Amino acid sequence: MAHSKCVNEDFKLHLFESFSLPLLTYGLNVVPVSGSELNKLNSAWNNVYRKIFCIKPWESVKELQILSHYCVVDRLDLKHMIDLSKMRLYDSVSTCQSDILHCCLRKALRSSIVKKMFYSYDVGTGCCVGFNSDFSKLKSTLIC
């Protein structure tokens, strides 16, 4: 895939995002990962960009992610994608009808890790509805 010459790079990236990214991030919105594990996963995802866009291993892909963020569709680095996935999970749980899931959500929202994540994006934990509307705050932290 990475060496095919007749396929548009945006299309290749879309295929990787559709098929490989879900496998790479499966379950990460509910399982805590250490900083070193997150760095390894982020490195693997950055290597996808390097292969597709022929970037040297020592060069950063952050500028390309930001550029593609403005030109094509919203693209974030892996850490931000995982955080967004967690916030979307909390949002969907907050709107469900299950008392058990609501209890689990309240417990999760009291966690220092979750509070720190919400604080870093300036999103309140008091009300779970509307996390998706705060996507712009999440995107702005990548650019700054």
C-alpha cells in the first residue's frame, strides 16, 4: 500500500484511518495506558504518515498532520484521537438510559486521570452532554 504509485496519498491515508487505526486504538478509550506505551503507539501511527508521504524517520510528521488538518479533514495525532474517543464515549454513556452505566460514568469522572484530561481541554466534567461540540477546543490544543 505504501509503495503503490498510482494511488492518491489522501486515499491511502483514508484507508489506513479506516482499517488500521481502529485496530491500533481498539479499547484505548477504556483501558489506561502509560506514557511510554502511548509513545510507542503514537510512533507506530506516525510511521504510517512517514510511509505514505515518504518522510524520513528523523523528520516530524506533526506539520503534515496540521497541514492535512486544514486542507482535507480533521486529523489529529494519536494522543488527541484517543482523548477525543474517550470524550465521545463519556458523552454517549451520559445520554443512555442505564443506571449502571451512569454510576460507572460518575466514578470515572471522579478519577484524577479523567479530570486531568478534561482540564487540559478546558471541558467541564459536571455535565457530560456536548463533548462533541468541544472538538474545536481539542483541535486548538494541537495547533498551539
